[in-house]
Amino acid sequence: MQLNQNEAKKLAGRRAIEEFVRNGMRLGLGSGTTSHFFVRELAKHIADGLDVTCTATSRSTIDVAREVGITIMDPNEIGQLDLTIDGPDEIDRDFQMIKGGGACLLWEKIIAHASTRMITICDESKIVDRLGAFPLPVEVVQFAWKQTERMIARLLQGQGVEARIVRRTRDERPVVTDSGNFILDCHCQSIANAPLLETELNRIPGVVENGLFTREAAGMVVGCFDGTSHVRLRAEI
């Protein structure tokens, strides 16, 4: 059996529910196509009697959840989360990720850190030996964003990365995040020290958050194109 990418994503979502979701949990629902497949699968379990309380990492996920009958609670009201399930744009073998291809990275990181545990779900194409082929998103305030871009470029150069930086647009208009900010996509090709870069980017005035998630994932559930899936936990390293 050979699965396409979407089928492998669905497989990962189903396995994540089987392995990690339990009755009574407070769940964070991630963003992006893989997470949205997970939300649709979760709705089937809720319809069959699974009792969970959910919050979401983006307006797009809220829309998907409501479409399939999942009630979404305000994150200010839900308290400590038991588990967040979310997908990466890239993930290396040390569970370090790039996220933010859907421009939801700030909310995703807030919800991940509000959770006792975060589990990443993905198809096997998202696993890389080193981060950086996927452009690194950096969320910046609109005020003086070109000045912020200049400081980001200087920081990257200081770390040996000659990155092309592009303000993200859609239909020839700047992409504006759910929090009203711009996204600068940094085409780094390769990131040697992701934890250091994550910290240093967030020290720049004007940077709200960046798409490096180096500490959050406790494990990953991977859907493979051969129809199998597997779970890796950080403790197994």
C-alpha cells in the first residue's frame, strides 16, 4: 500500500488520538493541514462519546472545529492544557521544528507552552537532518518593520547565514497574522544552531516571535507513505 501525503497526515492524526488523547483532557488544537485532519478525526471520537475540552491556535482551526461540531473554549478560560497536538513545516531528528507556514506561529507557541505536553504529527516528508530548507517565519510588528528586517539580517549574517528575507504576501497584499503583525520569511537554507537563533531573534525589538520551536515537542507521530505509522518520544534519544 502506498499512501499520498494527505493520507499519511490523516494516518498520523489517527495514531495520535489512539496513543495520547484520553477522556477528560484539555486539548490544544494546532494549525495547518495536518492539524486540521486531526481535528476532523477528533470530531468523530467526540461524536462517539469522547469528553475533551478544546482550544485552538488560529482562527482557521476555530473555523474547522466549528464546522465539525467541536466547541472551542477561549484560552483565557481553559487553564492549564494537558496536551497540544500540532504539525511542523520541518522537524529534525532532535524534535526541533520550523513552524509558521500558515502564519499562526505566535498563537501556536503560546498554546504549546500552556500545555503539559506537546506532540507533533506529520507525514514522513517533514523530517529533515537539519532545519532551514523551509523558510523561517519571523513575526514582526508593522511599525518600522524594515528596521526590524535590517536587524534580523544582521543577526543572521553574524551567525554565518546569508538569508534572503521576504515579507510574506498573498494576492499582492502583505499577510497579516491573527494578531495583526507581518511575517518575514527568512530563506536560510541551513540553520546550524537553532536554539541559539531562536533566542537571539526574540531579543530584537520589533520581533514578536519566530518559527523555531526547539524545546516544545515531547514526541512525534509520523505517518509513512507505506501505510505504517510510528511514535518517537524525546526520552528515546
